[in-house]
Amino acid sequence: MGWAVPPANATDTLNRWAFRHRFHVSDVLDFKYSNNDSVLLVRPSDYDGCSAASPVSRLKGGGGAGCGGAKFRLGDPGIFFFISGVPARCEAGLRMVVLVADARGSFGGGAPTPAPGGMEDDEPSRAPSGDRPIPVTFKLFVAAGLGFVSGCFLAGLVLWLCVNCGR
């Protein structure tokens, strides 16, 4: 999946893609984007507000001829928040939440912690590890998915009842 602004009627495209995939520690996200964009690892509040002012890490990109990109190794279980370095693109839907499980399939604690050095360290900051309570963001993500599935089931049941019992 490319790192590009989704269509106006589908601003949750990247999150739906991320939710459909199961990410584990050591997986690598390969962001492909134009040279006039960037990818930032941010805190949940910066993700919600599309704030690029103080990212946890600015993913170092490369590329040429109008084509950039960056790779990010998912080093620990937890929730990672990525946004475009261009706030208007983030507001248009160019942002993504990635849930990362450990080898046992469990998710670690919250958002990544700030890097001690600066914003452009060679190695991006990683989410804290350890056994912690499940973060509220993850619970909401799961609740939304379950709500969608139950809604589809209920709609199908009502349709079936209308077709088969209405005779």
C-alpha cells in the first residue's frame, strides 16, 4: 500500500488496511511516497490533531527522481501512530495506526516514547515493552470492528427474515 492521500470519501483507507493485517515484532513497514512528503511517528494526541510540530521520530527517507520512501522496523509490541509530515495531508486522511503483537500474539503498552537524542535519530524510537493493561485506543479499535461485524450480521438476519417469513 502506498503512502498517499486517500480519496475524499475514504479517509480511513490506511487504517482499514492496517487493521486487516497482523503485524508482529520485527516486521518492517516500507513507506513509499513523493519527495515532497514525509512520515512521522507521533504520540496519540499528535495523531488526533495531525500535529507535526514535535514527532517522536521523523522517518529518514531516501529515493530520487521524485520518489521517496522510508522503512520502519516494528521493534516492540504496542500501538504505533504514523502521520504525514504535511499537516494538510494528514487531515485529508494520510495517517495510520498500526497494532504490533509480540511472538505470543499479545499487544504491549501505549504509544512510543520520545527519543533521547533528537528528532532524526538513525534508529526510530520504539514503543515501550512489557506486560501492561490493554490501551484504550486498542479497545476502541476492537469495539468498532466488533460493532461493524455485529451490525452486518443483524442486517443480514433482518433481510433473511423479511425474505423468508414475509410470504
